Amino acid sequence: MRRRPGLDEVWNEKSLNVFDHQPSRDIRVRKEPLSLFLVLAIGACAGSTSSSAPAPSITVLSGGAGGTRNVVLGGNDPSTVHTLAYPVDKVWRALPAVFDSIGIPIAMLEPAQRTIGNEAFKVRNRLKGVPLSRYLDCGSSTSVGQNADSYDVVITMLAEVHSADTGASSVRHTFTAVARPATFSQDYSQCSSKSTLEARFMAVLASVLAR
């Protein structure tokens, strides 16, 4: 069962090694004290194409006087499913390199379910040198331009690997984000994806698998 940190809890540093037959490579997951935690509820999806689902709900837990805030994301399940002509184990072992390449640290790893990613990665301005506005539309204003480049942005990105027919694999990729101004108190609002980061994720994955 997946553990989630409390507001004033620090998880003990834990070494997870799931790629035993590669050279020793540990993925360390460390959680710092959080004043912010996002939970993204995403419905399950089957098949080789993305399906519609109820709007996911994000609960923002604030340790300050603001208490608990709820943000409901509009639209359908923000996931796409891709079928790849590679076995499940090979695709699963390729995913850490893909997340590293695009600049999202791995904070959640479930080998039994073959699920990997980060449910609440807080970032501002750029993602590994790339302006966030290239990936997200969080609105704009005359004073700061594209909000994605100046707001506090919280990204959820997950990848799940499943078996498909004839030795192939299906990868369910989820990417969504919320944002709020960094300089004054305001609720988080949903950003919309420009579909460029999802395309880059799959392109990097294809490149790693082809090596």
C-alpha cells in the first residue's frame, strides 16, 4: 500500500532497488516536511486508448491558517495509453531514465503495480531549463506574461506499465498541473497541457528502448 506523508512528518530515507540485474542502482525516496500535499484521484483505465473519466479531485492540505482547500479539475482523465512493441520488463526498466531526462524526480515507486513518478512535484519558472509555458497554459497577465513562468506550479506525472498482446506493453501516462501566484495567497487553479511534454516523454522513452 502506498504511504503518504503527514503534514509534519518526515519519511525515513529508504533505498529501493528494483533493477537487480543491472549494475547496482538505488533509487532513494526522501520526503521533507511538507506544508503542501496534493492527492490526485484518477480513475482506472483499460485498453490501448485513453478513456473519459470523472474530473479528478485534488485536495490541497495547508499547514497554515488557511486550512484545507479543494480544487476540482475539469475535463476528463488526463491520461493517455500507448502500446509499445517491447516487453513489460524492458519498458519498466527504461522509465527512470525518462523521468530523469525531462527533469521530474521520482518520488513514488511501486514495482508490484509497475507504477512510477511524482504526484506532487513543486516547480517554478523552468523544468530542467525549459520554460514551463512551453508545456502548460496557466493563463497570462499584462504584468508577468505567461503565468506558468512565474507561478508556483505543482505537477503530477505518473507512468504505469501493463502487458499487452503478443509480448507488447501498454504505458498509461498521466500529466496534469495546478498553479497559483508565488507572491500572494490564492487558491490553486488548473493549468491545461499543451501536449508537448507528453510527446517528449514518449519520444525519450522510445529512444531509450531503441538503444
